[in-house]
Amino acid sequence: MLMRTDPFRELDRLTQQLMGTTGTWSKPSVMPMDAYREGDDYVIAFDLPGVSADAIDIDVERNMLTVKAERRPTAKSEDVQMELSERPLGVFSRQVMLADTLDTEHIKADYDAGVLTLRIPIAERAKPRKVTISATGGGRKEISG
């Protein structure tokens, strides 16, 4: 049996009851993420510890990226009696609005050690490019605005 000494346990329990977050299949907390640019990719990393790769769903519709994941109970048998359950179970979901400058057709997803990493390339049309200037007439031309 697992014993825990925590003077704030009852306060936490009361807060969870008032906020409606008690129970085994309660609404889980937010799916933490980091987002940054690395070279020609935009990278988004989501923390999903304890979630199997087959329980993750990634969807892109227009510019809205939706990541859904389900953390299932670890106890497989029905004769298990939980002594303490603090890890949230159920469906996690996070939506991220992507810029038009990202190539959503070529998203790469990798899942390792409980971290889902999405690499979204920056679209070719959004990358800086040189504009060539052609000189006609061989002379100087004044540009006025």
C-alpha cells in the first residue's frame, strides 16, 4: 500500500471537487507544448507521458492543427483496487492556429520518450528570395515614388 504525507491533500481534494475535476476519467489538465523555429522548420513539441503512439491523433484542417491523445488506465485487470490515482486519464486535446507561411502538406511527426514532436516546413513562397533587376536601355533610370 502506498502512503503519502501531504498537509495540503484535503485542500487539493476539495478544490478538485469544486472545479469538477475529480474521478478517474476527469477532464485532464492542459497538454504542455513548446514551439520554436529551427532553420527552415517550425517545431512544436507536446508532452504526452504515458500515452502510447497509437492513441495519438493529429489532424490539420485549413490552418488549424489539432492534436488529440488518450491516456488509458495502466491496470489491465478488473480486480485491481486503486490506492492512489493522481495521473489524469482520458482524452487530451490541443489546437494550434498555424500561419499561412507553413507547409501543412509536409508535416513530420515523431514520438519518443513521451514527447510528440511535429516539424512543419516553412512554405517556399514564404522564404526570403532575391529579386533580379533587369536594366533596359543600358542607362540609368530614375525611379520615383
